[in-house]
Amino acid sequence: MKFICDIMLGKLAKYLRIVGVDTSYSSSLSLSQIIAAAAAEQRTVLTRRTGQLLSGQQISVYFIQSNCPQEQLHAVIRHFNLQPDSSRFFTRCLLCNELLAAIEKAAVAGNVPDYVFSTINDFSQCPCCRKIYWKGTHYGNMLKRLEQVLGAMKEGTR
């Protein structure tokens, strides 16, 4: 399943990318560009816009009701019956959606903070925008948030 988020859902796009879902997003795309991209790339549009703006289009559209990104993620996973797989978590670039590639530690020298370089051994890099990723404290914090959302889904409490 592939998605494209409109300008109102940038945080949802980031969450979907974190769980490994192919999700296109750009704050500079107009509604007509989003519709064209969705049709060309066979993506479902995720939006908070009213149905009247997208009615009559030959694309799949899902309307997000919540303002909370974690609730939005929950709604998308449930509606599309997605099965988040932890082996796919953190495999996409949060900026441009490309799949990350492992990179040798020596190759990141001088491109990450000294402390990170001295304490982390595994790095990934986006082949498109060249952003470097590693599993620091932010990784643990994000896993906790995901566990809350996904755990609540398993328990049926949301």
C-alpha cells in the first residue's frame, strides 16, 4: 500500500515512513499536483480536506478526522488493515521517503557529532538526500510512542 499525504498531514507522513510505509509528502504540492501524483503512482490520498474538494476524482482517498498524529496513524493502520512489521521500522528516509542503505562507520566520520561517532557503530544513509541515520536516544523514544499506538490497537482501547 502506498500513500500520499496532503500539506495538513506532514507528521502523519513521518510516522508512516517510520513504520516502513511508502508515503509521499511535500509541503509544496498543490491539490492538483497531489491528485496527479496519486493517479500516476497509484497512491491513496490521505487528507483532512472535505470530500467536496476531491469528489469525482479517479483516485483512492481516505479522510483523516483526528488532529493527533498518533491517532491518525492508528486510523490509517486500522482502516487499511496494515500489519506493521518491526523489521521494516526506520527503513525509510523521514525527509524524502527513500529506502535507507547501510553505510560503513568510517564513511560518516566528520558528518555526525563526535559523541555519536564514538558511541554508535551502525549507520544508515538515504541514497537520495544523503541524510545519515543512527539509533540514538530519539530511536528509543520513537519506539515507545509506536508501542503505545500499536499496543493500544492490539488491546482495542483506541
